[in-house]
Amino acid sequence: TGAQQSATVANPVSGASPDLLPHFQLEPEDVYIVKNKAVSLACRATPATQIYFKCNGEWVHQGDHITQHSTDHSTGLPVMEVRIEVTRQQVEKIFGLEEYWCQCVAWSSSGTTKSQKAFVRVAYLRKNFEQEPTAREVSIEQGIVLPCRPPEGIPPAEVEWLRNEELVDPALDTNVYVTPEHSLVLRQARLADTANYTCVAKNIVARRRSASAAIIVYVNGGWSTWTQWSGCSTSCGRGWQKRSRTCTNPTPLNGGAFCEGQNVQKTTCTTLCPVDGAWSQWSKWSVCGAECTHWRSRECSEPAPRNGGQECHGPELDTRNCTSELCSHVVPGTEDVALYVGLVAVAVCLVLLLLVGLLVYCRKKGGLDADVADSSILTAGFQPVSIKPSKADNPSLLTIQPDLSTTTMTYQGSLCPRQDGTAKLQLPNGHLLSPLGAGRHTLHHSSPSAEGADFVARLSTQSYFRSLPRGTNNMAYGTFNFLGGRLMIPNTGISLLIPPDAIPRGKIYEVYLTLHKQEEVRLPLSGCQTLLSPIVSCGPPGVLLTRPAILAMGHCVEASAENWSIWLKKQSCEGTWEDVLQLGAEPCTELYYCQLEAQACYIFTEQLGRFALVGESLSMAASKRLKLVLFAPAACPSLEYNIRVYCLSDTQDVLKEVIQLEKQLGGQLIGAPRVLHFKDSYHNLRLSIHDMPSSLWKSKLLASYQEIPFYHIWSGLQPFLHCTFTLERLSPSTCELACKIWVWQVEGDGQSFTVNFNIAKDTRFSDWLIPDSEVGAPALVGPSAFKIPFLIRQKIISSLDPPGTRGADWRMLAQKLNLDSHLSFFASKSSPTAMILNLWEARHFPNGNLSQLAAAVAEVGKQDGALFAVSEAEC
């Protein structure tokens, strides 16, 4: 009050201009009180007769001011400067009501002027971090995100990162950056990044350190190339030789997996032993010659020298006198006559042999089957002489009568599906195959069908078994010969088609088809690469195929030439993954080919092995399909209730695994899955829950959303990524829940789920799910594995492989079936039509419409002046 009164009655200083208001040369600024130290506020004004501080609307007592008077030398006006001190107790008196502030008021004879407000805050920094980094083990070149949320403080804490107690500077290392949320991101892990990482938060009060997080960057081992085979261990007879390799390409580091497989291979060898030559018996003496001598000979042939053995020693011709020097001369010219007679005899023999050869050739040519040799099949509608209509009321259906009465073929080996307990497989009859009559055409088993455990037991004796799954849930297997067949893993979209004549005649192979879980096989990815398909093995490796088999499996890529570079990878015998084919480019080998469709790919391969589809994005517009699936418990005995949201690659095999997992956990499906296009934009995936009735439910999550890191999803190597929303019922009687779940990529499009279900009643899985037992056996052998009957298939191939008039051949058939983009691949094979029919079988089994194929073949036939009439066999 005294200060206010003094200011009110203050008189102008002599010499001061009455027209000048005071202005501030120094105004108070914001300050922080650190610990218990008082802070000082100062202000200076001219011309000023008096200056006082006002804090939080109240005048500061005159005795608390420290005042200094001076004169401005440039203007000669009076200057006043005043200081006060503010203690922590003064600020804390009003803590929680409003912020503490102070302001200067200066007087002159012309009036008053107020300074800016200066805020006084008590500085602090909490001890505990809201989120600390955690230790991790990552593969080399994998992305790393270390989160850090500093403690609460005033002023807000600044964050820096230490690597082994040394400051991490993103300006010096382009592989490192710190996000606005203070997370440390390593774009691609390097061996040098193996260290202890510490998040440090500091302000003017204190410096806090988080717990150190140990990051270990491991390197999985890789095999070096094989050395050359050593020499045979024996110099004569049977021995062995070996070659070796080392796990040094690269050497496993920091706990990385050691190479799988053998480091030494042995094989038997045989060194031919040297055999010395020995003379045969002497021949009989020749007749006495004109010189009164005769001769005899022998050969070095019992045995002949071989493999470096010594030659025979001694003469091979022996002569002696035959008349005791009483020589009788032979009539001149006798030898010449004998020579001419011999030449004539040889000529006669050659003529006879030529005639016999011509007769045999003509007989064979005349005896060819008309069904095979007839070149006018297109104009005859596939009708040999013995064709009869199968039904009186349907004359358009044709029946081919194969002549099998003189043929009985028996093949050793298990050729039927293992689930079939019968001992014979009878060729089916139908519109295209008439009854076989008296001729029996059967395939015999050499032993009963083996169970899955027996098959796995046989596989365990092979060297490649170490890299195969130990169970039979994701495996199909069967025994096949030249008739071919099909393997399928139920509910996964994965199958292997072995076309007819792919296996050489006389050979019988046990073939398997296996789906690998991602954690079983380490597929190295670099840069922006991502796994687009399941990892599938078919084998055994080294099987000789004369025609490509077709491996079908799903994928999750939204393919476009400008956004993606897609490669087919195959694992070599040494365990390394190799790029064997780039999709969309000219193939560099005829062993592999791949047709990529909207949700599946079909791989032609002449070598069985382990395959996967890998893509590398070329722009941020590249996207993968994610399948979003919601599960919740079928029953709710407690107040807590969990909703799990899975973000899966959009392939059937991953969905199958999640369904099996949720059934074990007692989960139920909520609604149908949704598809989200996840872009290569480096942005994470966020999930949040909304619109819950607050009077019945509450969320137990501390944050407003959950987040799945971009790299976890993009790599495709973590199959069952999910977030859990934990909810709590406010009353045990609440049995219904209605809410929305939003899923979106940061700075991208979103996808919402509307969840509305009855907890007490909705205990079943939705009807859209594929049942556990797919129609059809996992292994089909022979004609039952194909939609196109065998004889009709052979007719089509023999008719359309040769070039036709007006292009009525396999090229037109490919155009009718929308396969004309693959003409160069079909043309590289010995039978292009067979490749087209094999691909049709792989794409359309078991629900393909054979009549549509028949119509396409018929249209090709019309171009050549004839009509095909082919219909589906009743198998």
C-alpha cells in the first residue's frame, strides 16, 4: 500500500519532459526455480521517477525492492533499475491455482507503463521413465526400433542416446535417426551396432539415465562352396573319396544359427585294377604257300591288357618251312580268283540285308495304331473307326474304345492314395472312356499303404530330413510313376501337380509336399525385400523329371511392374537361397517358370526343392495384402474380456494356423476377415477401439491406440502379429458388447470393424471358414488326379502340337484360355499343348469346368474345318 501511495503522489523529476512516458530498457523474463535457490527479476526504464513490481496482481512491498538511479548519457533522462527476489515458498503458495507471474510498473510525470509478464516456475524432473528401451537379439540388416519416453519434467526433458557410453550422433551416421517421440531407429542392423544402449533425459534440474538395453546383432552361418573331391582311397578296387565345406560364408556370430547339413560328404569310388595281357592259343597252321612256308598267329586277348596293364611279350606270328625244302609251286592266278569270289559274296550279303531291313520297316509302319498315326484328327473330331455313341439320347458325346485287350501293365509300388486301402486302381469309365471289356488294366501295390509315421520314419534316414518339419499336419506324400498325380495340403491352397510322363517309365518315386513355418526356416532378406508367399518344400531333391511339375501356392502381393521386383527363390543343396527366376523378365533358364495370378502363383519346375516368393518394392506405392481377423473368448467367466486383432499376410496357410491356434485358446471368430493394403511407406500400423458404451464397459489400455512396427509387418517373417484390447465389464450381468475397432497405417488409409455380439451366446466360428477336412484326399495318383481323361489328353496333344492351318494349333488354344502371354515359355518345351493342359489342371482342380475347355478346343477345331465334341468324364 505504501508503494502504491508513493507512486501516486510522485512528482516529476526536474529536467524531465512532461510529454514522455517511461519505456523499458530491460523487462523481466521467464525463470525457473531450481531446487531451493531464489531467482532474481529485474527491469529498467527511462524516464522513470519510480518503478515497482507487481506479482500475481499484488504489489511487492517497497522494502523487497533494490533500486538503482542513473542518467542516460545520450538523452540526459533519468533511469531507474529495480530488482526483486522470488523464493520457492512464494511460488508454491499458489501452486495448482495458477501460474506465478510478476510485472514491472514504471511512473513518469506523463503517466505509467507496464512491462511484459515474467512467469516463475519450479523446475523438476521425475526419476522414472515412462518407457525404457528393452534388450533384443536381431539378425544382421534387420531394422531396430528402441522406444524411450522420458520422465515428466519442467522444463520438458531433452533426450539423447548413448551407445556404450558414447553419444550417438545421427548427423554422423546415416543409418541412425531419432524420431520425434524420442525412439532410436537403426535402419539396418550392423555388427558394429552390437552394444548397450542408454536413453538419457536431462533438463536444468537433473539428468536421468534409463536402464541399458543390450542389442545383439547375430549372423547366421552359411556354407562355403564344396572343395574338390579327394582322390580315391585305394589304388585298386573299391574305396571312397570325400569333399568338405566349412560354415564360414559367413561364420555364425553372436549366437547366430550354425549351418544346417553335413560339412563332409563321402562317396564310393572304384579304381580299375591293371590287367596284364596274355596270349591266346596259336591258330592252326596255314596251307603251304608258294614260298614253301606256312604260318600261324595268336592274339594278346586272354586277357587283353587294360587299365595300364603290360602288353604281351613275344611274337604274334610264327612261320616255318612246310616241304622240307621240296617245294611244289601253285598254279599262277589261283589267289586272284579266290579274292574275286569273296568280294562277290560280300556284295550279295549286303543286298540281302538291305532288303530285309526295308521289309521290317514297311511292316512296322503299316502296323501303327490308327489312333496315334492318323494326322487328320482335327478333321475327324477325335473319332477312330471303333467309336460308338455312349447314349442313344445324347449323340454328341463321344466314346473312345481303347484297344487294351492285349495289354496288361503291372507296376510295382504304392500308386494309389495312402488313404485308399484297396490293392488295385482301376482306370475310370465315362463318356470319354468306354468299359475295358475282358482286358484288365490294373496297378498293383507291392505293400499296403504306409501311415504318416512310417513315411516320416523313412525320410529320417535321408540327409535332407533335418530341414523338414517333424510332424505330418502340413505334409502330403504319395508314391507315383509315369501316370503322374497330385499332392495337396488341405486348407492352405498349396498343391503339387506331377503331370503324366514327368516321371520316366520304369521309375517309381515317393514324393512329399511340405509347408514350413517361418520360424523353422531362416530366409535372409535384405533392403526392402519382403516374403510374399509361404515357404514350401517338395522332394526328395535330386529326383529326375522329364517334364516340369507345377507347384501352386498363394501370395499376398498387389503386383504391378512399376512398383515391384519379384523373384522366385530356391534353396540350394548347400543351404543358401538363390534367385532362380525374376518374374516379368526373360527367363535365364528353362528349368523354372512362374505364372503370377491375383492371389496364387503357379511354378513350373523340373527340379524339386524348397521355394519361396520374395519381392522388393520399387516405390512407396507398392503394397501387400493384409488379412485382419478378430477373435475373442467364447466364454467370459471374469470381468475382463480380451479382443485379439491379428494382422496376417493374406494367404490361406497363415489363416489356417491362426484358426488352429485360436481353437486351442478357446477363441471365437468375430465377423468375417477384412483386407487391408499395407504400403511400403515406413509407417507403422495403428489399432484403436471406439464407441464402447461407457456405462457398461471400460478399456484397461493406458494409451489411446496400439502400434505394430512397420518392419515387423513388412518383412513377412513374423506370421501371427496381433494386438490385444483388454476390456472390463462394470457389471457381471453385462453380456453384450458393441464397439468399433479402427486399423490404419499412419498417414494412410484406414479400415474399421464394427463389433456387435452377444458374449453369452456367440460361441461358434463363422460359416465362411474352410472346414478341417477338404474335399479330396491329400494324395491322388493316376487318372483320378486329373480332370481331362488320359486318352483325350493324348488326342489333344498330338493334334495341336504340330503347326496348324490358319494358326489352329496350341497357340490358338492358349489364346482361348487367356494364356497367350506365356507363348515363349510353351514354345520352349517339346510339347507346348501338354504345358497348357497341365497349367489348366493345376488352376482348375477339383472344381474346373471341363466343358469350357472342350468348347475352347472345339473352337480351335472349327478353324481347321472340323468340330471337337469333348465332354467331362463321369469319374
